Amino acid sequence: MGFCSLRWMCCILLVSAFGIPAFAEGSHDRTQFGHDVTVGSDEKVAEVTCFACSVRVRGRVDGDVTTFGGSVVVERDATVGGDTTAFGGDVRLDGGANVKSLTVFGGRLRRDSGATVGGDVTTFGGGATLWLFIVFGLPFLVLGAFIAFIVWLVRRFTRRAVPVAAQV
């Protein structure tokens, strides 16, 4: 029984080792943390997500382009087939750029008259810092207050009684 189970484990390990790169090869998503992403004019990418960096699209993105703390630039004749979203950054659409829908939260939209947006355009402009604090900062502030309250309760009800010195 042990030999048979060892054989199956080896087979599963080999299939996994050789099968995972095949799936990774077919995936054309790009996700970056702190490094700008550029989709070349001859490239086709499925999705682009960027944290604390910017995205420049010169080619084609079939899905969504999303940045957190960075900007999005869709250059001339570039296409984004999904949603284009920037949290805390600007979006620039050059002439001939084509996107499905557009959301700018806490930044500015610069849109050339020759750019095409197939769906909705949503911008949360003025008071962007306040909006960013409400959406991202306030939950952490509430969570911190809750944790401080729990710590205070634990300390309050687990204090040891200190004996009083006897008077002579």
C-alpha cells in the first residue's frame, strides 16, 4: 500500500511541476507593486493591476486596467476592453484611445476629444483627499479604536489585586 501511494504522489508531483508553467504561460495578466507597467504597441495583455505605480497602454488590454496610487495613460490607438480604474491617480486618454468604461477616484481625467469611451465615465474629483480618507483610512481608524477598546477591557478586568500594607 505504501509503494502504491508513493507512486501516485510522485505522479501528481510531476504533473503539477510540468503543468503549472503551461497555465502560467497562457496567462497574460500583469500585476506589479511599485514598478510601472508598460503594454507595448505590439502586445496583447489580459488584465493589468498596479499598486503604487502607473500603467501606460500602447497596445491592447482585453480586460481591466486598475491602479491604486498611480496613473493610467492610454496612448493613441491603444485599446482597453474592460474597465479603466484609477484610485488616487490621474487618467489620460490620448486621441484615438478606446476604453470600455472609466472611473477616476481621487484624481483628474485628461481626455482628448478623439478618445472613445464606450460606457460610463465616473469621476470623484473635488475633495479627493477626503474621499480617500473616508474609503481607506476610516475603516483602519475604526478597527484601531476597536482593538484599543478590547485591550483596555482585558487590562481593566485582569488586574491583580495589590495587597495593602498592614499598619502597625
